[in-house]
Amino acid sequence: MTFFLAPPAKEGAGHVAMGAANSFSVAAKSKHLNEIVYFLNWIHTDPAARQIIVDVTGASPGGDPSLPQPSVKPGSLIEQALEMSATIGAENGQVDFMANTTAGIYAGSIIPESQLLVTSQITGKEFVERVQKFYESEIGG
Amino acid sequence: MSHPVARRATARAAARRVTLIGWGLLVPALAAYLGFVVWPLALGVQYSFYDWNGVGVATWVGVENYLKVFADQALLGSITNAFILIAFFTIIPVGVGLVLATLIRSLRAGWFSNLSQTVLFLPQIIPLAAAGIAWAWMYAQTGTVNQVFGWLGLGFLARPWLADYGTALPAVGLIGSWVLTGLCTVLLLTGIGKIDTSLYEAIRIDGAGWWREFFTITLPGLRQEIAVLVTLTVIAALSSFDIIYTSTQGGPGRATMVPGLLIYRIGFTQSDVGQASAFGIVLMLLVLAVVLPIQRLSRAADR
């Protein structure tokens, strides 16, 4: 089985993928400010912690790309996922989830059009056109 | 004995006092009506002429919101669905209610007649939202409905009823039928009780059968009850929300989308209060356009 990034619209252009950035904040009046910051730093930079993240979640640990990558089974899907994740990072191609584009797009368009798409009532092209149309009407209206 | 003129003046004052007390007693109800019906309605009409997200600055757009109502395919589709629901919310419950009421009437009064009335009326006391959730479980791939079909040897009919484009709308419609049949039966039964029994005796002496009796005595005698029920259930169909919201959310695709749910989405998810208000006003006019002729018909028939 092979995973691959969705090909760019124009050949040679950068890849794009949806995802949410992990942002953390610590309350200024927190009792254990230093410990929390230490933990957050550890979990994002320590090789052992990054290994745990990959083993448990199967997702890229993120963080500084120059850090050593955790070891995974060669040829596994997780290995491919980490490579793709690195590509998206290098090409600066991460975008927010489509569902968050506008307030109503998820319930009003993505869900019903996805249902129509997976039941072969509409084509992929129609899906894209309809969601785009809804997006434009919501932005304009 | 007082002077006649003075007495008349006292009577007038008393009458005035009574009128004043009358108005005074009306004030609470009137205030609630003005505050919770008339005022929101006026605001809704006002909002419908603006482009407003509910928080920011509203801009006057004239009738643009109304034009969008009639141009939007999704909106028109939901209105069509609402009219299809009338078959399940009005025709089935009133029809089945008529049959059941006639049958219960012919039963001897006793525990069975009481029990059947109670069982039929039970769905009426369950909140529609809960009914929607419960029925969604029963309609599921492994739910009660498919299990029963399996026991009956009709397993080939099993399907995810709410996920199938062809069956989703009738399936949610039947939830409405289930809820409203009890109300219809009980009200029609009360109506039958009001019909003069001598009419039944007379027609039986004339040798009429069940059908003849039903169409000559029962049906005309229930005209007013039927008019009330048709009005109530048509409104329930056209403004349905809770059953759909808890069972299908308008899906699959937009197969079960209804105006009520769409108005809620446009107003509170898409934050387009103006558009939602315009659609709400159109829905109200639509309900009136359907319900008023029913009222007139029943009144004309009374004359």
C-alpha cells in the first residue's frame, strides 16, 4: 500500500495538505510555570518523547525539521506519512481544515456534498464546484 | 329611591368600570402576546430587509434576501420536502385516525378500548426530539426495523432506512405519522361521541352498512374536528424541525432537508440573520396560504 500527497493543481507547484497546528499556551499565573514549559519543550524536542508520539499516534511529531526523526519500521505507512509530513513542512504547504473556512460551510456544504460524493450521486468535480460556490456565496453574502 | 338620571349615570359608570377591569385582566396576556409574538414578528420582518450577521453592522438590501429565497435550489428543495411531509403528517394520521376512531367506537367501552386509546396517545407525550433519536436507532442498519424484517423472512428489504436517498424522507415522515396518529384518533373519538346516536340508529334501521354509515353520518359529523386536525398537522409538517434535526440533519445529501432546519442553519451557523428572517417570513406566508383555505373550506361547509 502506498500513501501519497494529493498532487498539486499545477505540475511542479508545492503540495498542500490540511492540518491543525499544535499551539500551546500556559496561564501566566500558573503555579508550576517552569515545569509546564519544561514538559512542553521536552515533548517536542526530546528524542524519546518524539518516539513515543510517533509510536502512539502514528503522526508526525512536528517541531524543528532539523531534529532527528524518530525511527520507524522501514517501508511502513508511518514512514511514508513522516516523509510526506516533512515535504509539506519544507514546502510550507499546510493549510487549516476546509471545515473551518467559513462558519457554515461544514454543515451547509461539505457534509451534504460529501454524502452525495461517496454515494456516487455527484462527481468529484461537481463536489469541488459546489463547495466552492457555497464558499463564495457565504463570503459574499 | 334615586333619581332615574342619576341611576343611569351610575349604571354607565359601573359599565365603564367593568370595561376597565376587563382590559386590566387582558393586559398580562396581551403583553405576553405583544412581547413574544408580535414584536419578534415585526423584528423578523425588519431583519429580512437587511444583510446582517447578528452582531455587526446591518446594511439595508431591500428585497434581495427574498429574491435569493426563490433563486436558491436548496431552499426550494426543502420546501418541496415539507409538502411531501404533509402526506405523512396529515393524510396518514387523519386517515388512520378516522379508521381507528370508528373501530374503537364500535368496541364495547371497557379496559381494551381504554388501553388502546392510551397506547395510541402515548407518542404524543414524548418530546419530538427524543422520538427522532429513538427512531434513528430503530431505522439503523442493525436496528429494530431491520431485525423485525429479518424475523418475518423479509431480510432482503433491510437497508439503512435513513441513509437511503429513496427511503429517508418517507422514513422520517413515518415518525411524524407515529406521533400524530394518537392525537388524531383521540380528537376524532371525542368528535364521534358528540354525534347524535339517534342518527346511527336511524341509518341502521334504514339498512345501511358500515361504509354507508361512515360516509353519511360519521364523516360529515367530524368535519370540524378534521378541519382542526388538518390545520394543526399541516403546520407541523411545513414547520417541522426537531424530528429531522435529531434523526438525519437533512441528509443524506439534502434528501430530508426542511425549511425549519435550513432557517436555523442559515441564521445560527452561517450567521446570515437577514436571509434566515426572509426565509422565515416566506415560510410563514406559505403556511398561511395553505392553512387559511382549509379554515375557509370548513367554515363554508358549516353554512
